[in-house]
Amino acid sequence: MGTIIAPSVLSADFADLGGAVDQIGASGADWVHLDVMDGQFVPNLTFGPKLVRDLRRRSRAFFDAHLMIETPDRLIRAFADAGADAITFHLEATVHPHRLLQEIRGFGKKAGISIVPSTPAGMLSELLPFVDLILIMTVNPGFGGQRLIPECLDKLRFLAEERRKQGLNCLLSVDGGINRDTAVSAVAAGADILVIGSAFFASRDKSALVNQLRNFSPVM
């Protein structure tokens, strides 16, 4: 299997998020990325568990709920019950990340952790054995359509090497400014998952885009 492609509904028309999930499914993409924002951890608001539950009824896709919220421990159960397959929270939002990772796995979900551009990747080293997914933000989170910060790709290289040293198989994901031009660098740096927003929903041929990102075959 090639790179996992995870379109983010943050860049979709919020008046038709069900239709956006249908488009993701029709494109052949692998995951649906659900950006949950509380207006405190990041300067924007999106949606909560009810939307995830409603979308779950119309899609069998893998749902990765990315919680960009303060005190994420308050809502882990709600998103698990709503049908998220993976729940990713921010290291910066909790003082007990190990406990939270255990809780997510206890609900039978994939446990993910994310860091913003200003957080060193080394902060995650001791947590690697307990995570299924690490999400590296390559923009400052809160809004779609931003440009990738190239220096953040060094974090992927570092974590890919740490993963190899520790003999682990957690997945490395990258989110922020991913498009046809930046995807190659992200995968070369170690990304297993590409979260793509604006470039996906602006594409006329979404299936061709997904295939290109997954396999790096040119689209004519």
C-alpha cells in the first residue's frame, strides 16, 4: 500500500459536510481527517462529536478526529462513542499525555498525538511506544490554506529515525500546506500519511490527485 491520503473537511463547504465526505470516498482516498477546534487552543471554531456521529452514519471510511482543543481528556469518550477510528490530541494541551493515550486505546481506538511547529519532536521520544499515530503540524493550526513550513519536515526525519531505533511501527502523519508540490518532500522526510485540505477540495479531478499523491505518478 502507498502513502495514506487523508483529506481534511476543514477546507470543505461546511454547509455540505456530508457531501464532502462522499467526495472523499468517491476519490479513493483512505481516511477522513476531522479537525475539531474549540476557539481556545486554536483561534477558530469548527464542530463537535455530534457531527462525527452524523457523518459516521453515511460513511464507512476511517475517521481520524484531530482534537485541537484545551483539556482534550474531557471529550475523548464522546468522540470514541461518536465513531472516530483514531483520536489525535495535542501534546501541548495536556500534562498527562501517556494517560490519555492509554485511555484512547482502552476505547479500542487508534491513539494519536500531535505537535505544533514550535514544539520540538524530541518531546515525543518517550511516548513513541504508546502511540499509533504522530501528527506533525507543518503550519500553525487553526486555519486551512496556509503554506507548509519546510523546517517542520526535519521533525519527520527525526521521528522516523527514532521509530527505527526503537523498532516501532507507529504511523507518521503531516498536516499543513500539503499539495502536489510539497507531498514528495513530506514523504521523503518520512510521512506515512498526508493530510490534505485546500488542494483536495479545489481539485477538479480528486481521484487523479489522490493517485498522484499516493504513488507520485504524474497527472496529465
